[in-house]
Amino acid sequence: MTAIWALLMLACHAAWNPTTPGRFTLNPPEGWRVTRNYRWLGTDTLVVARDLAAISLTLQPCRGRARELPLGVLASARALSWGRRLGVESAILAEHEVLVDGRRGYAVTGVRRWRRELIGYTTIMVRTEERLLELTLFAPPALLDAQSGPWAAVVDSIRLADPPPPAPTFVEEQWPR
């Protein structure tokens, strides 16, 4: 059984490498350390943490309902359903559209409670033709605003390898008069 586990772990390689291009690139904030970094079954996972805060990145294939639902509905549904089977209660405090790597994204900010623990979060969902990016900041609610600098640095620095969507065109003659 140990040999099988070891083979599975060898098949699981790093999702992000600061020196070579991959499915995404980013600059982790100064003083934050990588706590998880792996690719498994086509899904990339990277977590950087510092003190009581963490930034999690998941880049997975975009299939099924994730491709069909409007981005705002998908982001809200993911935020509210996270950990629900384990008894985690979630509430959304704010929602808005954002730009990540020149692509339309949808941000959801809220709080989660599990037993007596309370954690604040901001999740950004970005959909490309091939993949779905879920970028989340976790911190105690009182410290969430204090993490805005490192969070903005990560959001501004992330670059996805998927080609960007074509720029929308505006042709005045197509509008009814």
C-alpha cells in the first residue's frame, strides 16, 4: 500500500514554479510561504500563507455546469456551498465584478462559521475557454482588510497561459435607430 501511495505522490508534480512558465504565473507577496503546490488530475493547487492569512489558487478544467452558469451565479454558489456538508455556514457580504489578467472575473466576500470558528474570505472566479480559476483569500474577519495589500499584489500579478478572449467589437451601424 505504501508503494502505491508513493507512486501517486510522484505523479503529483508542482503546479507552479517561479522560474518556468506553466498554466499560470504569479508573484507571491513578500514574506509569504508556499504551503501547498501540486497538480493532480488536471487541477493545479497553490496555497501561500502568512500568520493567520492564506491565499489559495485552484485552476481546474472548466466542464459541465461550471461552463454553463453565469459567472456571478457560479461564484456565489461555490462560496455558499463550500464545506456545507461538514456543517460550515457561509454568508455573502458583498459581490462585484473585477478584472484579472484582463479577463472578466466575479468576486464574492463573506464569512464562514464552523462551530465556534469564524473566518473571512474573498473569492474571485475567472473562467477561460479551457479552465476555471478560483482565487481565495482567507483571514479572520478583523484581519481581512489588513491583507488587502498582499491580496492585490497576487491578483495583479497572476497571468493565465490560456489565450485571452477576443476583444469585443463595436460597430455603430448594428445598433437600431
